[in-house]
Amino acid sequence: LSLFLPPFNNTNDVYGFNCLLLGGLGIIFLSPFMALAWLANIFYFINLYRYRKNRKTIGFSILAIVLSLFAFGIEKIPMHSGGNTNVVFGLGFILWILSFLIFPLHNIEKQQNE
């Protein structure tokens, strides 16, 4: 759901899937907060794969949560017009962060019921 919502309130044409596709540019531009937050998605996808294979995911979940918190350090994002804009977090960002928190809670509950 967060892929289809704007992660920032002050940008009308940037959606979550734009951040997912282009967030890796933080590695190229040496923007540690952007790059580390983007890497959280990779560990989240590893979690989903491991979950489907009935393997433990808590370690990757913790790593994804920690990496996603680096997004709070992003102060400006590059825009298509060549400039930067200040970051004001929106609904898409909140749902993105919540997905990292809800997934391990679900896994812990599932493990306790088994």
C-alpha cells in the first residue's frame, strides 16, 4: 500500500514506488541515510522469502527495522527538476515504517502459537 502513496507531504508527484526504484541512488551519491534506509527494503524482501519457506526471520527483521530508521535522517530529497526539496514525512512513509514493525510482531505471534 505504501508503494502507491506519497511518502512525503510536500511532493505531489513522488510515490513510494519511485523511492523503491530510485532509493538505491543514495549509494551512488554517497548519501548514507538514503542508502541505508533503502537497504532496509532488501532485508524486508529477504524476510518475506524466508517467511514463505518457514524459516526464522527475527534477525533480518531487526536489521530491516534498524536500517529503516535511518530514513529519519534524510533532510532533503533530489527532485526531477534538478533541485532538492525538504522532507516532510507523509502517509506512505508512515505505512512503510509500520510494515517493518508489524511483520516481526506477526512472526513472534505465529511462533508462540506453534
